[in-house]
Amino acid sequence: MVVGAAVNAVRRYYGRWHAHRVTSPDQPSDRPTDIRFVTGDAWETWRDIRLRALQDAPNAFGSTYEREVAFTESDFRNRLDGPDPAVIALDGGEPVGMGAGFQDPEGWLHVVAMWVEPASRGHGVGGLVLAELVGWAAEHGLRAHLDVATDNSAARRFYERHGFVATGETRPMRPGSSQPNERMELPG
């Protein structure tokens, strides 16, 4: 019975997970990258990587470091314990990537919070995170869409390689921002 309780605790912390071997031509790796759906029990891991992401790429998100550094444990837990997916990528047990989604509008999963640690970029980590989120959407009968900064050509190319197409719809990145985002969607 103790083993069953331990397994359930691990499932609550990490949710389901997949191990993928991620390599690139210039840096092959024998170590797999774990892609894990997380819940509120992993709030500290999520908080830490989220704050790194907001510092690394402040113009890529609908939120700011200043806003989220003030979030409480409860704020992070509430975000992760909802019905929508949150994914982290771990390399050697260390978080190196993240992504999440929420249902908006009806019938769609809005992919958000996509980020990969600079040293892990170009190794397929972002593609694995995105694939898990798109897979979750498909399992729930949803189509995937996202917003990308119009001046972020690297992100736009990444999403295009994964099948997303630009819609021409733009809106500000966040209230008060002059930075426009364009909606991209995965064709149905």
C-alpha cells in the first residue's frame, strides 16, 4: 500500500511524462529529455523556470517578470491545478523548457508560455513541448492556436516548421504594450 501511495504522489507531482532522446548534429546526447505534464504540486519548479523565461525574453510573453515574481504559492498552484495543460522539459532532472495552454475560445487550446533555456535551444526541446500540448489538445477535441510577436522571426519560423500558419489577426502583446502579436493556428 505504501508503494501505491508513493506512485500516486509522483503522478500528482509530475502527471504523465514521456522521455525523448533529443540530439542535434553538433551536440548529440545520450541523455533523454523528459517531457512532463505538471500540476500544482510542481509549483516551485514551474515558478523558477517561468521567472527565468520572463527575464530571458521579456518581450515574448503576455505577462512580466515584475508581475509574476510577486505571485504567491497559491497563485502558481491555482494556475497549474486547473483543467488545462502545463508542460516542463527536464534534461538530467533540470528544467530546460516549458509550455502551457488554456481553452480560448471554445474549441481551441491557446498555447502560451513556450520557452526553452538558451543552452538547450536548437536541440528539439521546444518541438517536444509543443507536440505534447498539441497532442493534449487533439485528445480533448481542440484545435491549437497561439500568439507570436510580429518581430520574433525565429519563433515564427519555429511555429511554421510545426505546421502553424499566420492568420493576419494582430493585437497588442499585453495591455499597454505597443508590441503587436499575430495569431497563428494549426490547420484543422
